[in-house]
Amino acid sequence: MTTDTLTITTQQVQESRISQLDYNNIEFGKIFSDHMLVADYKNDAWQAPQILPYGNMSLSPATSAIHYGQAIFEGMKAYRSADGDILLFRPYDNYKRLNVSAERMCIPQLPEDIFMQGLEQLLRLDAAWVPPTEGSALYIRPFMFATDDFIGVRPSSNYRFTIFSCPVGAYYNAPLRVAIETNYVRSADGGAGYAKAAGNYGAALYPARQMQQKGYHQLIWTDAKEHKYIEESGTMNVMFVIDGVLVTPAVSSTILSGITRDSVLTLARDLGYKVEERRVSVEEVVEAHRAGKLQEAFGTGTAATIAQIATIHYNGEDLELPPFEGRDISNSVAAELDKIKTGQAPDPYNWVYKI
Ligand code: COI
């Protein structure tokens, strides 16, 4: 942890846009808070960050991130406690993962003080944007991208790190219908699947759209070699309860190491549930459903939180899963996680960072 205070020049908005926000009707990702943090990397060094009014950026048409995809991002949330405090959930883990992604994409490592102090000062300024309503939060989007205006393919020499935020409600508003994908691939061994790289999401859009046109919200990806093992879903890691055991694919070079995923597994163990992180075959899930032993299926992610899956499509068939109310493991873990995030339960792992 850094102790020196970073100087961050701040240009405040003339007039806040917060009056446009209806706390009781927040659409995910559509309205942005007043300010953003911007730090540039040039001449082999990170320059002093600035806080600016949220707004457009001027970029060269040759900006290399646009052409070759050197772009990575993170997602995290801040919650308002009953006392009015602003509580960030596991920001250091996002910081660490950002740099893991940066390494894979040949982007320079970001110093901790730019991330943490930048985040803290930005949130202090935009504190009013953290919604007080239950089920809502301030979604925070840190990202870094290559800014060289150069057309050759090589790692850029210049980069921009930015953080902006938006108040959000639920990411998924309907019981999730997901389809197991056995043709297209999200990531193969040796690829960049474990990195939160923009291109991973872009490449997933076409296959996802094929199934969305058939009435499914998301895909569940399978391994690139055999399409036999479950990997992750579009915006989430995936978990199943099979015969009372919480089972999830172990993280690997092809699977994003989700922070919500880790939080859920940790709390499930603490609550006394049996947890297995291992390879999970499609066949195991389908067979468990046939035998009446597939009790729960859900996704975990910062945006998605814990998103219950109602239907799994596989091989031309819709597997309908048990009702959400009886899903003891995911419901109890979700309740505990919510309490920790909003300061209503002890925080034994120091996940909560008070602003
Ligand atoms: C998140 O859960 O924060 C994500 O980054 C997923 C998505 C919204 C792209």
C-alpha cells in the first residue's frame, strides 16, 4: 500500500447532472456520473492523473487500440451503507487483475497509487452518485488502452488509463435462459481468456447473437478442444449445485478469475457447504438434471452479481431448472455477500474499502 498522497488536479463540473437520475429506475450502463479520472503513459512513465468532467475524448483515427485491440478493463462496485458511507468492494483485487491483463496485452503496469488514490478521490467527488436504493450500486469502470497514432502492429508506446462510473440496478432483469455453445470458442489454451481484454468480449458477440435470436440471454462457453467441459458464461463465471455440492469450473488460462466467483466460493465454504473447483463436463450437468440432482445453476460477476439461471439449452433441448426460491446455497450466499458489501455483516476478509 502506498502512503504518499498523489497530487491529482481536479476540474469540477459547473453543474452536476445528478438531477437526471431516478434512483428507483436505473437502467444499467446508460447514465454516467459527473467526473472521470484520466492518466496518460508517455515517455516510458505514467504522468500525473487528472480528474475531469465526464466527457468525450479526442483520439486520432490511427489510435492503435482501435485497430489492434490493446485494450483492457475492469468492473467493480461501490455501495452505500445504511449510515451513508461509501463502501467499495475488493478494489485491490480489481487493481491486481488489471495488471495481470495488462501484462498479457503488453500494456505497462499501472502503479497502485494512481488506481487506488485516483479511485478514492473520484468517488469522494461523485459520492452523491452512489445510489441508496436496495439492489443498486455505483458501477465503476477502470480501463486502459493503447494511444499511439501508428498503423504498424507493435505494442504502443503511449497509453491512457481512465476510470468512470455509472449508477446501476440489475444487469439481468429476467430469469436467465442460457445456451451451451459447442461450435464457437471464447478462448483456447495459450490465448488471452484469463485477461479482461476488450477483444474477448467483442469476439463473443456474434455467437451470442445467434442464440439471442433464438430467445437465450447468454452462452455458456465450452473448452476449445472438445467442447466437453464448461468454462464460463458471457459476462459471468458459472456455478452449479449438484446433489448438494457447489461445483464450478476451476480457473485456468481460458477462464476469467472472477472476484465475485472467489467471494461466493469463500462464503459458501464458510457457511458450511461443500465446494468443488474442478473440470465440470456438460455431460455431468445434463445427467444430473436427468437424475433430478441439478438443484441450482447461477452466474457470478460484478455486473451480474448472482444471477439465477432458469433454463439451460443443450443439444436442441431446454433443461428447466428448479424454482429460484428453493435454491438454498446461492440464496444464502447472495444474502451474506450483500450484507458484507453494504456493511451489515462483519467483513472477515477485509473486502470492504471505506471511502
Ligand atoms: C463485470 O461484471 O463487471 C463485467 O465486466 C462484465 C460485463 C459487464 C462486461
